Amino acid sequence: MNVLLIALIGVLWSNGEEWYTLRKFTMNALKDLGFGSTSIEERIQVEARHLVEAIHPETGKDIDLTQFIPKAVSNIISGIVFGKR
């Protein structure tokens, strides 16, 4: 029963005034983080350049991308949340 109640909470499962309030809060929070702006795209492009530079010395070798990709994603998230990578 508790699992069902938890699953029905949130923007997707609310309606009316509750839905409107949750949606407005969610959209404002995402907007504050840069969602929907070119700044996120620019951050991703900058991080992609850093990623290519980090991988380039490994040209011709077998590369384990699991050591590179999580760091790139973390840098993007850090840039959005804290303002620096």
C-alpha cells in the first residue's frame, strides 16, 4: 500500500491546482539550473572538447571509456550546479 501511495505522488500523477503548483516549481527549478538555454549546450560542447583531448593520446590503443565518460558527465553536472567544472 505504501509503495502505491509513493508512486502516485508528483507532477505526473497529480492534477488540478496541485499539478499546476508542482509543475511551476519544477519548471522554475530547472530553468534556474539552465534547462532550456544554450548555456547547457555550450557546457556540453566544452566538455566534449576536453573529452576528445583526454582520449586523443590513447589513439590506436584499446580504450576503456568507463574511465572517461563518468568524469565528463560529472563535470557537466558540476558546471550546472556549482558554476565550474
